[in-house]
Amino acid sequence: MSEFDQARNHMVDCQIRPSDVTDGSILAAFMHVDRHAFTPRSRLATAYADGEVITGENRVMMRPRDMAKLIQAADIKPGELVLDIAGGRGYSCAVLARLAETVVGLEDDEDSLSRSSDLLSAAGADNAVVIKGELKAGVPGQGPFDVIFVNGSIDEVPAAWLEQLSEGGRLVAVIRRGPIGKATVFTCSDAGIGERVVFDSNASLLPGFEAEKAFAL
């Protein structure tokens, strides 16, 4: 067993399992996908650490514990279509691809776009594709989506994302409310959009998703 294999096993057994992630398919996905393959060479030593990994100027891989708990809250089914927003080099896409039928990654970061396709192919994630587009606009031509997964915290959920949810669809994101973010599930139904908080998280803010400050005299 390689050093990376040992580190990945340790990540799952000591970070993800103890955080109330009990879904066997999610645990298997994290065990199968090489996190270090999506990590910049200069940061390989931190690939499986209990924290975020910076993958570019504007992108981070979420803390393993937070990412796994957020995925579990999304309750992804094998036949579902998932939109993965701001997934950077594609690690989240690769993990989600082990759970869903199809994953569409949406990115506007050029460095991430230039690397993600080859990395996903190498990971065997043939049911995942990353396309370029404005993050806040989503991908209306590909939806509706059963699940929308957001990498990083945001202050507000763009209306366009909620409009692209299927009936019964779920959007999961960390919403900044005060000093601690709240991992939240938004669910689409005939009655409208419902929401529930599932855990606290200090996930980094996704650039460009700060709430506009109100004008003050």
C-alpha cells in the first residue's frame, strides 16, 4: 500500500466516518478517488489533511469532512443529474460521479478549466464533464438538476440556481450567517423552496459570492 493509499484510508476512517457520514456509497467514493491527483504538486503533503487545499488563486478543495457531510445531506440517487459549481480541478466532480448518473461541472476559472478534463479522464469519471460559464447563471440548457452542489461558502443563493432545480431537487451549500457558515439544504417542491440547516462549517468564501453591502449615509 502506497503512502497516498494509507493517507486516503486515514482520511476516510478518521475524518469522514467520525463526522456522522454513514452512507456506504459516499465512503466508497471518497476511498476510490485519489484526492492527491487533483492537488497541486507544491501542496501534495496536505492533500489528505483535515482542512481545505488551495488548488488555485480562486479555488480550494473543501475540507473532506465538510464535503462528505454536504454530499450526504444532498441524498444523491444513482440515476440523478448533478450540477457541481466551482469544483476547481475536478475532485468534487469525480466524487459525485461515483454517486450520480451524470455530473455537469460549471467553472469560470481558466486554470481549473485547463486541467479538469484530463484529471477527470484519468480518474475514470467518464460520466462527468466540466463546462465554462458564469457561475451565478448556472447551466439552464442542461437542467433541470436533481442536485446542485456548491464548493465553498456563499452569502446568498442566486435565484437562477433555484430555478434550475427539478421537482424534489436539492441544492446544498454553506451559507455565511455571522462568523460560522451554515451548511444548508434547499429543496424544491410545489409549495416553493424549503430549507434546513444540517451542520456548521467554516468553508472559505467562494470569490464573487459576497452579499452586496447596503449603502449607508
